[in-house]
Amino acid sequence: MRILLVNWQDRENPQAGGAEIHLHEVYGRVAALGHEVSLVCGGWPGCPARARLDGIDVYRVGTRQTFPFLARRFARRVVRPERFDVLVEDINKVPVYAGTWGAPRTVGLVPHLFGDTVFQEAPLPLAAAVWLAERPLPWAYRGMPFQAISESTAEDLAARGIPRELVRVIYCGIDARAFTPDASRRSPTPLFAYLGRLRRYKGVDLVIRAFARVQDPAARLVIAGSGDYRPELERLVDSLALSGRVEFLGFIGEAEKLDLLRRAWALAFASPKEGWGITNLEAAACATPVVASNSPGLRESVRDGETGFLVPHGDVAAMAARFEELAASPSLVATLGAQGRRFAETFTWERAAQETAAHLAEVVDA
């Protein structure tokens, strides 16, 4: 098949995140299966206009601010969507409505939709614009097949008016050969970790407030990641007199990430909504339990009582109680971790790529 991808960014973009990792992990393997894959995406100041990444031909158009205004014209003039068997729009952040670009078939790939949660993150005018951009989905993409990365996202699409039978759920994978346990690296004292962007909607403040209730004076919390919410989180740490027990690492590389997941007694995640929760699976692959909000997406990447614990979103006391339980029982950490490793091993990028290629072939054949 000849496959054209559309996404706001590629994995080399400084603003790239989980959606870009997912896109390249899956479609790099789809390309390795023998399919021709191209990607139209936004660029950044000084970036090369063309690249080849993971077997994918990448076309960069404009910047984060101008991409949605330039992409359609560029694609129709240079890439010519009609040459491809199928166009896949990664509907991440704001849709660009690539179904109007002239490809013979279009598939919507949805990591997750913001919905009302965008009002927790962005200024009101921007939040309203994003919320409004998602509203026309059932009309603008009428009759189109979709791929979703979780049942939660599939249910969200159905609630918005996309027929559920048109949505194929294809779970993400992880590299269980790279993310592995190492008991010798486990911290000798209770260590909790947050790993991700420092944005308001991620609920990192809830993790900090829950940790503040942990009675063990030897327990520590490490926060890894960057974002514009960090100054406010640092002020919260100071106000709770936690400066000696909470550490901000900033952005960390893959080697540091692996080391942190191996050292932690638990990973904490408290966002109200996620597409899936790859970091939860990476922690599980390292035999590290997860304490997370019982939120859409997250509840599928954590098995409550088996690979970690789910708590009601926003319930600081409930999260703190689970922290206390783990801090008091290294054997519980080990048991949940071993079960988490077995769970994580069932999710592979190879499986995700094969299911993706099979679904696209069904769309093309139909």
C-alpha cells in the first residue's frame, strides 16, 4: 500500500510527545513490512524541509503556528494525496480535516480528544477554539473509518456521534526489551516518581499533595519532565515544606528515564484523561507499580490491585493511602511489579503495526 500520514509534528520536532512516538513506532514498522509511507507535518525554525525517518519520507511544512493553514495546499501541490491508496490523519490536538484533501480513502487515527479538559490547560480563547474545532468531527468525518488507541477513546468518539462499528481499537506497544526490571537498582528507601509533561491538566499538583501526606520521612518524590507549569509546582512544594523531599529533574533522556523507572517504588499519574498511558506500561515493564487516577485511558493501562492501583480522580487522600501502603511494604512493590512485567509483555509495537496494516488493507479493499 501507499500510505500518506498527516500529523502536526514528527518525532524530531522539539515539541514532539507521545503521539509522535506512537506514530513513528507503528508506521516505521508498517514501512518495514514493505509499504510506502510518507508523512506531511509541521516544522520548526531552521529544520530541514525533508527527512527520512524510520523508513518514512517526511515533508515539513510551516511551523506549529502555520501548519494547519499551509498543509492542505502543500499536500495537494507537492505530495498529491490522490497518488496514495489511503490517507491517515492523526487527529491529535486540532483536526486539519485531511478528508477534504482528495485522497481516495481517509482514516482518522485518534490518540485522544481534549473535550472539556482543554479548559483546565489553555487560556479561555485558545481552549474555546480547540473545543470548537473538535465539535464538527461527526459531520466532517461522516462515514470514515477510525483507529483509536484505547476503548476509552473509542467510547469518546461514539459519544460524539461516530458510529462505534467504524472505530477499530489498536493498542499501543512498548519495547519490553529496552524497558526491563533490575532489582539491584531499586531505591533502598521509598521513592515515588512522576514522568511526563508539566502541564496543568496532567494533575501533578495532586501527586504532590498526596505525597505530602506520606508519613515516612525517608520517602521521596522525583518529578521528571518539562513544561510551563513547573514554577507553580515548585511554589506548591515550598508551601507544603517538601523542598527536601521532592526533586525536579527537568527533561531527561531515555537512559535516565529507564534508570528512574527501575529505581522507583511506584509511578504516579493523576491526569483526568489520557489516550492510553504508555509511561504506565513502561513502568510496568520495569516491574514498577503504578498509582493512577481511574480516568479514561489510564484505567486501561493499569490493572487495579494487580499491576498497581487506580484511585478516584482528584481524591488526594486515596492516592496518599496507596502511597503509604506501598511505602510500608517492599514485598507488595515486588509482587505488583512482577505482575506488571507480565502484563506489559503482552503489548508490542510489532503487534500494533501488524493490526494497523491489516486494518488499512481492509479499508483499501473495501
